Amino acid sequence: MHFEVNYLTKRRERLEREEDKAIQMAQEGTYSRMVDKFLSTFNDNLKKLLGSLAQGMRYEQHISNLATRLDYNMFYQLNLMQEKDLMF
């Protein structure tokens, strides 16, 4: 029982510290910049992956199926793949 109380106390303290840090980041605007940077990095990596898959689609049926599953509704093709050399 002592372990559970100690665990809950430590968890509550950790959550309070994380909450304070999140509030501080939101007030300073660093959170927004961090999310924008993450989104930009994710989109760049996704473009590279889909571009590589698009080149391999001509030769492999399995790669074609994978590319179709990753972009089943053509969202990424329409929104991220604006460069002609990376289009499917």
C-alpha cells in the first residue's frame, strides 16, 4: 500500500511539472514553433518516401500496393507532391 501512495504522489508531481512546462511553452510560442518544425520535417520525409515508392512502382507490384495503401485517398499526392518529378 505504501508503494501505491508513493507512486501516485510522484505521478501527480510529474504531471504538475509537465503541465507547468506545457503552459510555459504555449505562452512563449515555442510549442507552436516546435509543432510547425515537426510537421515540416514529417512532410519532407513523407515526400521522400512516397517519391521513392513512386519510382519503384513501375517495377514492383508489391511496392505499388504499398504506395496505394499509404496514400489510399490521394491526400498526400494532391497536397504534398506538387513537384512534377515526384508525382505518382
